[in-house]
Amino acid sequence: MSQHARPQDLRMTRRIEGKPRVVVTRRLLPETQRRMAELFDVTLNADDRPLSRQALRDAVSKAHVLVPTVTDEIDADLIAAAGPMLGLIANFGAGIEHIDLAAARARKIIVTNTPGVFTEDTADLTMALIISVPRRLAEGESVIRERAWEGWSPSSLLGHRLGGKMLGIIGMGRIGQAVALRARAFGLALVYHNRHRLPAAVEAALGARYEPDLDLLVREADILSLHCPHTPETHHLIDARRIAMMKQNAYVVNTARGELIEEAALIAALEAGAIGGAGLDVFAHEPQVDPRLVSSPKVVLLPHMGSSTFEGRLASGDKVIANIRFWADGHRPPDQVIEGWA
């Protein structure tokens, strides 16, 4: 379960007679859409373009259930426009920063997500970036594709080995811990910063040391890997001040949320040679990517594909369907998110 419910949260459930009216904002896997069509009175997104603001308003005004994704801004104004039927926002994905939980609770609208299904996928991609950036794999592939390779040379495309380097993990939840398990096999020393320290037994199993001082972690790390949600407290967590603390040959990897990094400061440091490079799967203004990042040979760029596996997307769809069915039957959904509970 995502969170533990308070007793009064049970009053927010309801039983729907007949098929619940469900609106899905993006195109999902065919298997998921077929199952939804069997179970619900569902409106699907055929062309997979994000719904306009007006289309979202229309959806919340007539649906029992809205199934949004990270590309949808479900803020207080949108929730205020919801019709009396809307009782569930069944998010497709684990992150819920795009949903105003307080506004939903005030309207007695339950919010669910799909925790855990993308953990291994995102950790795999993170590890790929941790390897790719110091070893300059993107630059090497570019040399081949541009037909510019003149043969092996003892001094070309030199990078840095991983073994013996310090990996600083910021955010030690499910994904951070999965990254730690992978990184340990590559001989990286593991140090982490988190809101709450992990139990000693978990630290021992991961081989990770807790560092309560984030500034110190930033100074010491050879590679920083970000795995925390975007909140007002974490906005620009890695800002110009902290980027200036990093080692000249240090790297930053972000597969969490683009807003965690002050992009302008990162770009300035890359252009000045103040840090070694970056691996980015997320950006501050998606889908727009700053052209200075695109042109930098020190950056590996990916199009927000940390969770892009068939297995993960299918499992997420299954969780969405289960949450809707529990709610429509008058039960509390298994993945209910409770605003204000950590």
C-alpha cells in the first residue's frame, strides 16, 4: 500500500452501480486498454498527445475516475472544476508531485498511484548513465556514427574508471537502494543523504554510509545520483552554490525530476569545465531541452525513459485497474496516497 489510511479516509470510498466512467489522459499499452474497456465505461486517448487544459476540465466534470500521468497538471483549480461524480484520481505512475493532494482531499477525492513497479527499470537506467558519462560512451558512439573513427589510440576518448570512486546517492528510497545494490557490484563506495537515516541493518546490507550534511556529500562525491521527489524543499536542490562545491571531475546523474537541478548553473559549470559531465533523463522544461545541453559533449541525454519497459508499463496498468476496481466496489484502494503522510 502507498500509505496508511486514517479512519476517516474510509468515508471517502463509494460503491458505483454499473461500470464506472473512466477517462485516461494518455495512450497506454494495448493489453491495459483492452482490459479497461471490458471493465469500465472508459474514454481513451487515441493519439497520445497530452490533453489540453479544457479537455482535462471536461474530463473531471463528467468522470467517476481520472487516470492521469506525470504530464498532466492536476492542480487546485482543476480539482475545483471537478463534477460531483469524480471520486478517484488513479495516477499512472508512482510520482504524484503533479497532483494537489490537499485540494483532492478537501473535495473527498481519493488519489492512488502505482508504487514499486518502475524501481528496477529506473535503477537499471541510472546505472547505465553512471557508467556512460565517466566512460564517454555517447561520444564514442558519435565518433562511429559520424564516420570519424581513425582506429584505436592510447590517448583518445579517455574517461574515468568506476572502481574506487564515491557515489553519492541523494534520496534513498526504493530506487536509491536499488541503484546502491547495482553500484556496489562495480566497486563504487556508497554514501547517501536522506530525510531519514536507514536502519543499520539496511545500511550494512547495501554497504552504504549515511551523510547527514548534504553539502559535505556534494563536496566528496565523484558521482552524484538524484532520487528524490520534486517538492518546494527539493526545488533546485543542486543549485549554483552546490554545483560550485563539486569536484572538477565529478559527474551528476538525474533520473528523478528535472527541477531538482538548477539547469542554468549546471550548463555554466559544464561550459567552464568546472565539473566532469552529466547524465540526464529528466529536464526542467520537458519536452523542451536547453540547446546548450544538447550541444555539450559532456552530457548524455535521454528522453525521460527511466520507466520505459513493457513489463513496468503493464504492471503499472494492472495497478491502476486494481485501484479503480477496489474503489468502485466501495473498498479503499490498495495504493491510496494520503496527503501529508510520509
